[in-house]
Amino acid sequence: MSGIGENIYPLKNLLESFFELTTLYAQAWSTLIDKATKIKKLESYLKAKEHPELVMKERDGKFGELYDAYQSLEKVGKKELAKRANISLATENALNDVENKKQGLEASLLDLVNYKLCLD
């Protein structure tokens, strides 16, 4: 019987090694499944994250266009305001000239009336 016991020991070691390998394989498989699950979650997260980024890029592009249009309108508005200010100033100057001429004419009229009264 001692010969049979000696032959079983290497077989026992081989079986233990086989079960250890099976356990390691099962653990590696489980780790692989966990990582694959995490990757799928990350992919959906990246897709979800990518959508707002695309929306933000589109929004930023539209904002840039609107801002450019605003600046253009602001420049036009400033030019228009400057033109109106120039027109207002010219009108004020013209009114002052007319007022000065009116006063001059009134003074001339008064002189003529006084002269006529002196002649009479």
C-alpha cells in the first residue's frame, strides 16, 4: 500500500494546481467582466458628456455671431448718434445765427423808425 500512497501525492498536487488555476481563471474572468461593465458605463458617460459639449460649442458659435452683430449695430448706433449730435449742433448754430440776424434786423428797424420820427 505504501507504493499506492506515493503515486497519489503528485496527482494530489496536480489536482490542487488545477483547482488553483481554475480559481485564478474565475477571478480573472470576474475582473474582466467588471472592467467591461465599467467601460460600458464610461462609454455612456462619455456620450452623455459629449452631447452637452456639442451643444455648448454650438451655443458659443451662435453667441459669437450675435455678439458680432451687436458690436456692428453698436458701431452703427454710435455713428448715427454722432450724426444726430452734429445735426443738433448745426441746428443750434443756425438758430443762433437766425436769432442774431433777427436782433440785428430789429435794431435796424428801430433805427429806421427813430429816423422817420426825426424827419417828421
